Amino acid sequence: MENDHLKSVYISTNCNQCTNCLHWGNNNLICYGSSNSICIYDLGIGSGGRVTKTLAKHKGQVNSVRWLKGSDIPDENEIVSGSTDGDVIVWTLDGENNKNEILKGHTSNVTVVDGIYKKENKKNAIVVSASMDSTVKVWLRENPSDNFSLIQTIELGYNLCISLRLFTLDTVDDRLLLALTLDDCSIRLFLEDENEIKFMPSVKLVGHEDWVCGLDLMKDGEDLLLASSGQDNYVRIWRFIKKEKGTVNPNRTLLRAQKCDYEINIESVLIGHEGWVYSVAWNPIDKTLLSASWDKTMVIWEYDKDNNLWMDNVRVGEVGGNTLGFYGGMFGPDGDTMVGYGYHGAFHVWKNDDIDWNPLVTVGGHFREVVDLAWDPKGSYIFSASADQTCRIHAPWPTEKQPITWHEIARPQVHGYDMNSIAVFTKYQYASASEEKVIRTFSAPQNFIENYKRICKVEEDDEDIKSETSGGAKGASVPSLGLSNKAVYSADNSEQSLVRNSKEMYPEESHFSATELYEPPTEENLLQNTLWPEMCKLYGHGYEVYCLASSPDGKYLASACKSTAQEHAAVLLWDTSNWKNTQKLVSHNLTVTQISFSPDSQKLLTVSRDRRWTVFEKNNEGQFTLAATTNKANGVHTRIIWCCSWTHDSKFFATGSRDGKLAVWTKNVNKSAENVLGQYELASNHLSFPKDSVTAVSAAPCLVQDKYLFAIGFESGIIFFYKWTVDDLWQSVLELNESVAHHLTVKRIQFRPILGEAGQTEKDENILQVATCSTDTSLKVFNLNLGKMR
């Protein structure tokens, strides 16, 4: 979305972990399913591409997406998608005005979809969908201005459809061919009837010994080549030999078309993969075939005329790491580029330079709920933490004569537990909390600092630490069966990953190799060579640590764990100079959900499941003491308080809760301390959103037209921006719907700590960036135009 107030800068999210969930159209745009939405990925923007928009309407995970294709449609603008919510949606993209039509009819998960235009000018659009309800449904739209209608239901009995594809049979005989694969390991071909748009069963192809997951068809002269791949680790190529009517052997497998017949023979069985082969795709330019497998490789097969054999000429894929191979892959419309997506939803793109296939920079993202994010204090890049057990760093990549694109530049922690929270002290130091009782602190190794400066075009800065925090470590690796990132002081520790004697039965699962990068790393490098070494572990909590916060002056770390009693709901305060526990702040009775230090580092605010907030103030002895809290009598919130945020001047703070209320509080020094509130009070009437829950809030780092600016995130995924003053109260300035913001719970919102756009050398006082993350697995960065808000 782009308008006068807002510009989308970065959308980071994965591809869903299922087959048929990515499609590269002739328009050179990739559409893919991510959580419950469809993302549009444009590789042509900048040097590494970016996700330009998300389409959110489904209520369940998207299982399959396809561009509707036609022989006269070079620039497709319609997508069909199927989801676990049982719906099929056809999307029409028209700039910012995206339309959608929901096709209802299935009674269970829609697993795979496809679509095609039978006639020119997008007339007679056919959509087919398969579901766990053991049916395949056929939908027809005669004209672009009409709606789709259900014209046929193919009952599969007790069978399930694993994959399906729609093809135009021939330029002369323009009837459609529907190919299905069932859970009996067979391929079923259905041919369009001569008199009406209806598919009739025609041929059953057998040969695979397990489920067939991938299908693709291409024309080879007058013949057709159907490629199929399956969980039997094989790729089969079936040749459809065109014959005149009445000239074929009736004992052969035949596909009887209207003006000709096709004799079907198995041409070749391609053996080379060591795992399930999830997808096959023909090159649109030449006679080569791409297969993507669970064995971590993608193979390009080419026909050798001299030896009459199909040979595996090119093999690419992931090296090392902890992934489980590819769910799918396909060629781009130019035939010289190919994309694959792996088990963790990460993208891999390779381009052919006539000598070799070289990896390109791609976008990426978390593959489960993104629970927390934080800008570094300088506003240079963003840390994110996720339930996918990783912490990642996202940064802008400036290149000459190209617009800035954001990419993941490091994956400092790949953990064994789901992450809960992250706190950043300096540009090169942070702490993380996960589903364990331990807090882990990390420092940047030399290799990361050097690469970051090269990639992001950064000169020396005052936080250029090469030895103080990381002890001169080059990088880090994770010991086998371990959770700690162990520092590596050499440029390559691959020897340590070998079994050296009988006492070391388990080698290193990963080894570090120092790499000199001038562009964002590929997924292989992120998995292997971008870990940060641990500085220390902090013990003290009785249960899993739930939230963290660092003081702006970098002196303190505050932490809280899951709790059902006051004893464990206490907030622990740590001195970052020696990592000693200096205080135990007791107030709440249930889990503290968020902690926030005031910008002047003199106050500590906590909010909790017990529907209360508490403020601790720093005294002359440097100790934090209880200054104010709420109870049932004076608290605004009647449900869990999820979030809180201080204004930039430390005068006000906001609290948001499940009951849909957002309240702003302040300290009135002229008020006598009568009850538990002390000198604190409501600064104004609260905002109320009775149909939603407030789950995230952040105050801007400056005044906008002499007013405070708040970003408010909701359980529904939408985000509102409000201006506020004590006198003028609340003024709505911007609302982001589920397609622009998020379609599931907003977990965290954070404004960039300084004005301007990250990655730009010149500071623009009218631009303020805001980062958001969500349960929908996405992290997004927006530019707010403050000049238009004034």
C-alpha cells in the first residue's frame, strides 16, 4: 500500500510449508501463500526484490496458489487460492484496488487449485479445486464481469486428490485436459467433453509406487510430455504421441481427443533423488525439467539426443543446516532463473550466467509466529524473535542506482526452544528469552561486524567493538545436542565438526566458516555462518522467561517469567556491567506480559495478566522502588493488560488490554498520594474498542504537530494511528486494514528511535519508520510521512 501518509518498505514472511504453495507467473511476479494470506513477490525491485503486497481474506492457512493463465495473457493479474478454511478465492489485482470472489462449496480443507482461461480476453475462466472432502470441483466464469458458478463436482469416493493441473490439449483441439493424482498412486486424466465444459474420465496412468505430488505438461513438437514426481523418489516422463484417428493400436494406453488420438508411453524414469520429489516443472524456453526434492536438492534434467537419455546436468540446493529439503520449485518466465522454497519456507533463487547457476539475494522471513522485535538504539536495523526458534536481524541494503531493499543479514540465534522475547542493549549486544528458565546474552562476532559494514555501506562508528564484548570471536557454532552458541576464534572450525575419537560420538551439527559478504547472505549462509556467540547465561527465574526489557541507557536488563503466584511474578533486574541480579521487584500476582523502561531510564513500567500495571521509580541510591499500581477500584482495565509504552519525554505512558481499552497515565506532582496509585492518574478519557483486543502499542519518538502519536495494534491484525494531547484528546489519523497491516494478532509495534529512513545517508525529518510483527509470521516496516499528518 502506498499513499500520502504511508509507504510499505519491507514485508518479511515465509512461504507456507506445503506443496503447490508458490507460482511464478509470466508477469514475472511470484505469488505464494504465507499463513492465511497471499504475498506478491517482485524480484525485479532493487537488487534483491521485495514483497509488494499481501492479500488477506482466508480464515485458515493457504495451501495452494496459482496465477490464472492463458495463451494470450502475458501479464496475469488474477490468482486463485485454496485454504484450510474450505474456501477457494479468485483475486483480481488492479493497482491498490484488489477485488476478490469467494467460491464456497467444499466441506473440508482445499488442498490444491489451478485455473486457466479457455478463450481470449479472459473469457471462459475455468478454476478447479480439490479438497479433503474427496471431491474435485470445477468453476466457470464466462466473462470477466461475471461471477464464478459451480458447474461440476467430480466425486472421488474414498480417494483423496494429492495434486492436479489444467492444460490446453492442442492449438487445433482447444479442449482442456485435467490431470489428477490420487492417494492410490495413480494419475487420472479427464478430458473436456466435446459439447459442454465438463470433464469426463479418460485414462488412468500407473507406475509410481507412492503418492504423486508433482505434475507438469509441455508440448514437444506435436507430442506432449507429462512429467510426474512422487514420494517414491522418482520422476517419470510420459510421452503422448499424436496419432491420426483410427491409426493407433487399441491395446495401447490411449487418450482419445476430438480430432486426433494420443498414444501414451512411459519415456523415462529419472533416478537421482534420495528423497520424496515434491514438484516438477518444465522450462518455458527449452526442453529441460526441474525437480525439487526432500533430499535438499533441486535437479535440472536435460535430454541428451546422442545417448537418448535424460541426464541430471545441474544440481543445486542447501548445504548443511538443519532443514529438510524443498517443497517445490519452478523456472521463471525467462527460463534462466529458478526459485525453490524449502522446509522452513525460505526462498532460494538461482540465475544462469551461461556458465553456472549462481544464487541470488532473496527475501525471507520467519515461518511461525513473530513474538517480538526491537530496533537497535541507533535505528540501523531490526532484531526479531519468533516461535520458529530463531532470532534474526533485518537491515536495509543500499545499492547504487537501485532503490533500497530490506533483507535478513544474520541469524544470530537458532535455538532449541520457541523464543518469547528480545532486548537490545547496543548495536552489537542483545539478550533473548525462550521457553526455558535461562536468559541468554549475545555479542556480535567480528565477522558479522565486518560484513554488516560492507553490506550496509557503514563507516566506522562509536560502537565498533571488535574485542570488548565478543572477546575477539570470529563467529559461533552450536555443539551437537547443545543449545549454546559457542564462540569460534578461527576463520574455519570445520575440523571440529569431525568425530575425532571414541569419546566424541556426536560431531558439531554446524561449523563456522568466515565469509566475506558484499550483499545479504543466502539461506545457506544464514543457517551456517551468522550465529553470534553467547556472553553469559542468567539464572534466577523459577519458570519459563516470558518478557525482557533493556533500559535506554544500557545499564539494566529487566526480566519476568510465567507465573501463577506473586513469588514468581517478580521482575528481576540485572546489571549489564557484570550481569549480576541487583533487585527483585515484587508487585504482580500473575505473569508480567510486558516491561518498559522510560526513555530517561528512571522509571520501570510493568503490565500483567492480573489486570494491573505497576510503576517503579529509581531513587537516589540507584534502587527501583514501587511508586504506583492499580487495583479493582481505580484500574481502567477489566481484562489482561497486554502492552504498554512510554512517550518520548517520559511524562506519559499508555496501557492496552484484552477488553479493548487504551488508557494514558501520568504523574501529577501536585496530587497527594492517597491510595495505591500514589501521584499517578489517568491523563484523559481512555480509548475503547469493544469489538477487539489491544495487543500492542507504541508511542512515537517525537511530537507530531505538538501532539503525541500512538500506534495501536489489535488481535484482529489491524493497526490504528492516533494523535493525542491532554486537551484535544484522541484524533484518528490512519487506519491499516488486514491486508496492509496483519491478518492475525499484532504482537509488537516499535517506532524507529530516530527520524529518517534507515539506510539513507541523508536524514529526512518528515519520515518516521515503524516496524510491526504478528502471529501471521510476518514482520513489516512502514514509512510514515509526518509532513502529510501535520
